[in-house]
Amino acid sequence: MSRHAFEEQQDVLHRKLMTMGTLVEEAIHKSIKSLVERDAELAEQVIASDPVINELEQEIQSDCFRLIALQQPVGGDLRRLGTMLKLVTDLERMGDHAVSIAKTTRRLMADPYVKPLIDIPMMADHVKAMVRDCLNAYIARNKDAAEEIAARDDIVDKLYSTIFHDLIELMTKNSQAISQGTHLLLVAQYLERIADHVTNICEWIIYMSTGKMTDLNK
């Protein structure tokens, strides 16, 4: 395979990865919107999009391994392909968490919320911005942006702690709120995990740019 053909194949992979990232972004947005607005149809759209995201993950992984085997890349080329392999794994798991949130919408459709949803949508806004910005940082190969994005995980963790304590207090005072409160706690946990996956991606962006692994989960 010529150098030109190899670069074209990398660009095709890059476009597939961006398509996958966009679908995951949309899934996270729709899952939270479905929860806040109690929109069952929107929740079903998120669940239906999951096989498409999974298929893209498998395609990208297969194409990456094929290119590595045929071209035996080194240096920056190998780092880029290795980063793609890691990114699609984290993106697929983010999509799974979005599906879990959408399934929570299904379970909570029957009863009114025990308290207004304020902190969870706020947490989701931070997480969605992290996802969007980390994809942009990947496109730009911007290690400084990756470090800044990963640092925002502290904000998400603080919001998760607030939600956790508020819901535990609510469930302690009102036993009828235990079932719904438990589901909402899980939603907050799914969002927190999505932010952790963003941090993982940021580490790989830095590796792709510099060749050095950095632990941003401190």
C-alpha cells in the first residue's frame, strides 16, 4: 500500500470515528432530554441507535487492525491508529451509559418525580460539553485542550456528590422515594462514568500528540 493510499485509509477511519462520536453525543443529549421531559419516544430513539454505534466500533477496530497488519506503521501513524482503537472503546461505553439513562426514563414514566430535576441536567450539560470538546481536541490533536477538558471532571464529581447526598437524604426522610431515588442515583453515576471516559480519551489525545502517557485521573 502506498503512502498516499495509507493516508486516505486513515482519513476514512477518522471520518467514521467522528460519525460515531456525533451519534454518541446525540445519544447522551437525547437520553437526558427524555428523562427531564418524560419523553418515551425520545428514549426509544436512544435505545435504537445503540446497534449503529456498536457496528461502527467494530468496523473501526477491524479497519485499524487491518491497516496495522498491512502497513506496519511506526511513530505518529501507529500512535494515531492506537488512539483510534482506544477512542472507539470509550465512545461505545458512553453510548451504553446513554442507553441505560434512556431505559431509566422508561422505568420512571408512571409516577411524577419526587423532586424537580435540576442538578442532574446541570451535570449532564457539563458532561456533554466535555464530550464535544474532547472530540474537537482529538481533531486538532490539541494536548493543552485535552488537559483542560480532563480537569473539568472535578466539577462533574462535585455535582455527583451533591446529587448523591441530596437523594440519600430524600430517601431517608421519605421511604416512598426510595425506588425512584435509586434510579436517579444511577443516572448520576452513568453521567459520572461518561466523564471518566472523556478523561481516558484526553489521555490518549496527549499520547497521540507527544508519545507520552499521562495519568489525568488524579
